[in-house]
Amino acid sequence: MFGLFNKKTSTLVGVDIGSSAVKLVVLSRDKRDILLDSYAVVGLPPAVIVDGHIQELGVVADAIEKGVKICGSKLNNAITSVPSSAVIIKHLDLSNAFSEAELEDQIKIEADQFIPYPLDEVAIDFEVQSVHPVNPDLNKILLVACRNNDVLQREASVNSAGLKCDIVDVDTFAIERLLSFVNKDELAGDELVASIDIGASTMTLNVMHQGAIIYNREQGFGSNELTNSIHVQCGMSVEEVEQSFRLNEISMEIEAMLIEPFRDTIVQQISRSLQFYYSSNVQNQLAKIYLSGGCSSIKGLVELLEEELGIRVELTNPFTNMRVQAKINKDRLNKDAPVLVKACGLALRFFDE
């Protein structure tokens, strides 16, 4: 069991380990309000994370430790996640006559039928969600399975940075949690909305209905392509390029020569991803797209997507319904907000009812 459904402990820091950076978000509660106490974005060298797998654990741990220092808070308990591509999720209907021990044994029997690895190589966790709506003798159960190594690497990276990794979540669950927090009323309706995250190496489409993800697709495309183009053609180091993006200091020449054509490529890639969605068994039209990730704030991208797709598009601001501590630079936060979506969704795990 890998701790996804552990009970809540003290205040958590959400740690999102991405392919080009680690992101930390620290939240607390003041009466009924949730506060953003601090956050950090720390870059990672190339090839430290490959296809979602950590190649250099010490480098990742050092980046997380640096992020903790930037946050300037005494942090203890943390939550991180594994990418959805590394996880198998199944919904089961099982008898409610099982005792807790019997249920765990039955879960392993069920898991052995669809997990393509020996069970001793797999971390498994499950949660009894509700009574079956049609048959009251059955319980609806969510089962999550992941290779042990993927869980242990991320847990070790967090622990080696001086934190205690209490929970290993799944990226998709963090997205569900965050979007439900940002706009609960909209997601509770019958319309379908999508979350599109443009990461450094992967673009992820999640389609949600009534707050739950019903479709997920990843494709190999991300901001690394733009970063490498600027690096090669303009003689800037990768670190300089990424820093220039964060500080919004890209020259007009680079913007016209490289960024605007890449913006068109983003639109093409998103259109392609949506075509796969519409060609699946789920044919319903999307009502809105929430956009996040490092490239999402490229000038004019939201407007171009709305024009091309005929769908409302909104940059995801995970802190919309939060108070922000006075010490945080608001201008910098507005620029960083789209890359903090997963980290914030992870930190919100502590406030789940």
C-alpha cells in the first residue's frame, strides 16, 4: 500500500516533481479561509527526469531542499505525486460483507487480474467510496496501482530533502481537487470541461464531468521544444532561457522569430489532442478549457485557442479563492501561477473534507 488514502496529518507542503523543475506550495487555514503561505519554483538540469522517472535522486532532493529554503517556513509533512502515465486506476464493485482484512486480500486477487507486473513489484492502495447505487450489498471501490520503484523514488527525493513524505498522490487526482476548488459550481454542473497542462516534455488533456476526470491523454510535446530552439538559435543557455520566461524578459525579436510560430504549434497540438477525444466513445462537446503549464501564458495563446476551437479558454489560477500572504510578490505570483497548479492541488489534499 503506498499511502494515497492515508489520513490527514499536520499542514502539508505540495511538492510537484516535474521534468524541468520542482514546484512547492505551502498552504494553511485561517478560520474558514485557505492561505497561500509561500511557494517556490526550482529548475532541474536536463535529463534528471526522463519519461516521468527520476534518474538522479540526489539532484531532485537538492532542488526540493532549495525550494524549502526559498519558502522560508519550517516545513515538515509533504505530499508528492506520481504521473498518471505510471498509474493503473480501476473502479471495482465488491461485496460489503468483507471484513477489512478480507477486503484487502480480495483487492489483491482482483488486482492480479489486470496488473501486468508481479504484485510484489507493485504498490497498491484502495478506498471504499460509497454504497453501490443499484445494489446495496456492494461497495464502490477505487483501486490505484503503481510500480514500487516510481513511488519509492519520489518518496525518497522528498525525505532526502529533510521533509517527511506522508502521502504519494496521483497527478490526475491533484488536478481534480484543484479545479473543484477553483470553480466548484461550474464543475458540479452537467457540462464537460477540460484541463490542458503544457509541461516541459508532456502535454496532458483531462476531461472532467461533475468534478471527476472521465478522459485522460498524454502526448509527447512541451515547452522543451521552444526552450531548445531559443538555446540553439540565440546562443542562450537553457537556464537563461527559462529564467527569461519566468521574468518575462524575452526580447521582441525572439518573440517574433520563435515564440509566435511555436504558439501556432501549441494550437495545432491541442486541436490534435481534442480530435482524439472527440473520436473516442465520449462525443460530448467541451464547454470550457482550463490552461496551465509553463507555455500557457504565452502572449495571445488564450485568444488564439478560443478563436480556433470555438471554446472558452481560461488560464488556471490556483489561488483564485485563497488569501495570499502579504510577503509574497503578487506580480511574480501571477506569472508563476499556471505552473503551480499540481503543487497547489497536492497541498489542498490536507483540506479535503
